Amino acid sequence: MKTLYNNYINNFKGLSKEIWWLALITLINRAGTMVIPFLSKYLKENLEFSIPDAGTILMCFGIGSFIGSWLGGKLTDMIGFYKVMFYSLLLTGFGFIALQYITSFLGLCICILILMSIADTFRPALFVSLKTYSKPENQTRSLTLLRLAINLGMAFGPIIAGFIIGLDGYNLLFWIDGITCILAIILFRFIIKETKRKFTQEEKLIHKQNRNAVYKDKSFLIFFGISFLIALSFFQLITSIPIYHFDAYGLTELQTGFIMFINGAIIVTLEMPLIAYLESKNMSHTKLILISAVLFAISYFVLLFDAWVGILVINIILLTFAEMIGFPYTNAFALSRAKKGNEGSYMALYTMSFALASIVGPKIGMDIIYNLGYQINWIITGLYSVIAVLLSIWLQKRIKNNL
């Protein structure tokens, strides 16, 4: 047991103090974002919107995320990641507090779109910060530590949310979301000082030449498609799956929270050792992305066997391993592919693939469920990942040929 513990701790050695502080700040922030996994249930059950209307509101969530990802990349290249991260989280905190007072369909569509346009400027900036705060050989492990912090927060968040919803409804959750965003960014401001970098004339010229490089990079555009399809599958975890738990099996928010806890618990205990093991095997990023896509497909196809409630646990375990393998290495591929001086644009397009999926995914998924049922939705969701597998094979061949 002691050997296992020492091996686990050794996986974290060599990471910078800034990365550790960023992880703590991320943990504080994500522990408070308890309302997000239950947003679809909040819209359907508390505000009494129909499933298609709830899907439309969640689509605005995705549109805002898409705009924020693009804007975050542009602003990061223009003014630096530090300012983008600070103002994004600060304004998002106040936005979450205000959101609880909006209950009309049009008002929610507009407010959620604006809120997510601000909130998701944070993500490209955070990814670019890894190049400043970690060595190249530690970037994947640094990202994994940040993901561990996110998932540790999200592991306990849904359980706490289940208790709070049962005791006091949803309003308190919005306050917690907002306050934790504000606290996290105040801590960030005091502990991590802004790193100001002066660019040489040569670096400015390279930046100008590479300004639109991301849109001419065919391999990266194929990768964008893969990330989009994987994200389409993943986002079912926080949109249709919580509703499915209730509609198909009658599970409460607390029971759903415990199932969601499995996802976070596995990631916290196994992701860093898994990444360290995969790094030691020198497997290509594209091969690992392919394996992730296969696991995503299987995780939804198993839901077709719906005679046993335990299938929900199998589903979440498969989803978790798909996520643990896929997300660190899609991010690592994007960072390694980024042209110097334009990292923000590359990371923006990467995060936009997830944002685009969050635009169309909830609406398509909710409409399929409403008109054709959950089983058809699981088949179609699994097929997204099958297509991602085929694109991953194509991308592997292009990378081997240095294209």
C-alpha cells in the first residue's frame, strides 16, 4: 500500500508552484459549480419548460460557450492569458448570482448566452497558461493535475447539490456558483502574479505570419472534427443522462449525484497514474485519441441493455476512462500543433469544438428523446464516436506523413 501511495505521489513531482496554485483555484471554483449537472432538470422540473424548450435554452448555453471560446483565444493573443482569466471569472461570478432571478424563456436564452460568452473566455487562456507555467515535458501532467482539481470539485459538487436541492431548492446553488467564482479569482490575483512578456520584432513578425495558420492547417481541422464528435458524446453526461436516470429508473437527484461521484472519484484516483503510464509507453497522441473514441462509443451502446439499473454504473465507468484518455491528449495534441505566437487561436479552435458540440448536442439529443425515445438517442450518440474513430485513423496517417 505504501509503495502504491509513493508511486502515486511521484506522478506529481516536477510540476511548478504556479500549476499547483492554479489547481487549487480551479478546485475552489469547480466545487461551487454544482448547478450545471442539474441545469436540465432545473429547467424541466422547477421552471416547467418542455424538453424541446429546455434543449433550446441549453443550446444558448452552447452558443455562448462557442462565442466565448473564440473571443478568449483572440483576447489571449492580444492582451495575454492573465487578464482574460481574471476578468472572465470575476464577471462570471456575478452572472451566476443574477441568473437565478431570470425565469422567462427569452430572458434565460439571452442571459445564459451572455454569461457563457464571458465564462468560456477563461478556457483558452487557461490552456495557454500551461506553456508559461510548465515545462514542455510536463504539460500533459500539468493539464492532468488541473483536470484532477476540476473533477475533484465536480465529484463532490453533485452530491452536495443533491442535499441542498432537497433542503432548500436551487436558489442557494446559484449563490454558491457565483461566490466561489469570485473567491477563486481573488485568490488567483493575490497569489499568482502576472507574467509580462516583451515580444521581439522577430516574434511579432512570426505572430503576424501565423495569424490565420490554424484555419489552413488541414490536419488540425480534421482534429477539430474528432474533438467535436467526442464532445457530442461527452455532453450527454450532463444533459440527457441525468433526466434518463429519473425517467427510466426513477432515481433522485442525490442518487444521480452518487453515480456522478463515480466519475470524479475514478479520475481523482487513477487519471494521473494512467497518464504517467501512457507517457512511459510513448504512445502517439492520435492513437490515444482513437482509443478514447472507441470507449465513448461502447459507453453509449451499453445503455441499450436497459433491464438492469447497474448498467448506469457501467456506462459512467466507460465514459470516465474515455474521458481520462481522450481529453488530456486532445489538449496535448492541440498545444503541440500550435504555431508560435498564435497559441491562443489554436486553443480557441480546440475549445470551440466543445462549444459547438454544446450548442447542437443538447438540442438534437432532447429532440431525439422527445420524438424517438432514449434508445435511439444512445444509438446516434454512439455513432458520433464511431465516426470519430474513422477520422482518428485518417489523422494518424496524415501525422505519420508529416502533413
